Amino acid sequence: MKCLANWPICSDLKQPTYSGFERDVFKTIVDYFGQMKEPLLTFHFFDVFVSVLGLLQKHSKAVEALQISCLLLPPENRKRLQLLVRMMARISFNKDLPPLSESVKTRTLMVQAFSRCILCSKDEMDLDELLAAKLVSFLMDNYQEILSVPSTLKSSIEEHVAHLQRVQIKYAGADTDATFPPPSFCHQISTDEFEYQRATGSQEPLAALLEEIAMNKEISVKDKKKQLKQFQKSYPEVYRVRFPTPETEAVLFPEKTKQKPPILMWALKKPFQPFHRTRSFRM
């Protein structure tokens, strides 16, 4: 990974000795991450990261949401994610690296190769690839900010640590410790309210994805119908809100009017001539 990320400078590694070395290294990395039993963002936090997709239009809010969400990951997953996304970003912008594919652009190849090992649901639906591709592309473009600790969270922790240190100070002549109101970080909500927020929060990005599929004019009618069918099967409630009746869905696929073949006018110019049998003569 260091070799490809820093290509062609590989100070602590041996230089390649044959053509196609970089493709073999890339294939080895893809195979390594492809054999993981669980994506780096974990199955447990799938809905959390899908919810962030609805914020991608608001850059700063999306970055902040992903910063906090990535802090919830196990330390080993977070470390691997950081190494992988940084490598993907550096490879995508490295013009000195030979092409890793003859037919696919380098950035597209990175997204296709590693999206599923970064984000996917436990059921591994086909629609997960679209969701993962959008999130992974955003991660590649903003990985330095996303994989750092938010400044607001850092300052809040420092204030809390300072508070804990202050309350332990005993003043002369006082029998008890000095007390200060602890800083508040969040407001506790009920379980029902949490479930409602999680459900509605994940539906917004899914609704946006459905709208993107419906309005996409670059794909064929066959592919669009296939993606809509997959979406309806995976998220029937979201689909029903957008297409409550078959008529609303049929608007996307207007029937083409069949043109009637032109009448052969030349056939009407001459009246029909009956066939006359001629007599044959033998010589």
C-alpha cells in the first residue's frame, strides 16, 4: 500500500524489476480487502453512514457527521480505513503511476474495487453499490478532514477534563470539594424517539437516491426499470411514498406512438388488371 501510495518513490521497499509490477501489487491489495467477512464501516453502523448521504449537499455538515461516525468504529477498522482511503486518493491523483486498467479510469477503478469492502449491508443488496459508491467518493475527496478529530469535540473534551481536575481541588477550611456544574454534551431521548429519528434519518438519503435513479437520463430504460425494481424490493416503504400508484410510475416510461406504414399510393394509380391466360403454340 505504501508503494502504490508513494509511487514512484519507494524508499523502504525494493524497486520493481518487471513490467506490470504495480498491477500485481494492486491486485494483492484488492484480494486482501475483498476476503474480509465484514466491511470496514461494519454492518452495525450501516444505517448510520447511509443517513449521512442525505447531507452530502451540505459539505461542512456531512464532514462533521462522518467525523463523529468514524469515531464510533473499532480502532482497528478506523486504522485500516484511514490507510485504504488515503492510498485510494493518492493513486487517483498520481499522474506518474502507470494505468492499473486498460478500460477503466483510475478513480472509477478505486471506487469499484473497494466500495463493497468499505460499506455494504448484511444482506448485500445490489442497491448497496450505489450507496457505497457515493459515500466512498466523498471519503476520497475529504479523507484528511473526515478522519481527524473534530475541533469542537476536542475542545469539549479538554473542557470536561479541566472540569474534572477542578472539582478535585480542596480549598483551605472547606470540608468538601469545590463543585461546578458539569458541561452538557447531549440531551437524552426515549427509545421510541431514537427509533423514529433513525428511521426517518435513513429515509431521506434513500429518497434522494430513488429520485436520482428516476430522473437519470443517461441509463437505458431497461437498466432504469431494473434499478427501480431492486429499490422497490429493498426499500418498499420509501418506494411507495414516491410512487403510490402504478400511474405515477408509468409517467417515467411514456409509451412510444407507433407510426403507421405509409399507404402505397403508386398501387392505386393503375386499376387492377386481371390475369389473362395466353394460349401456347407448339412448333
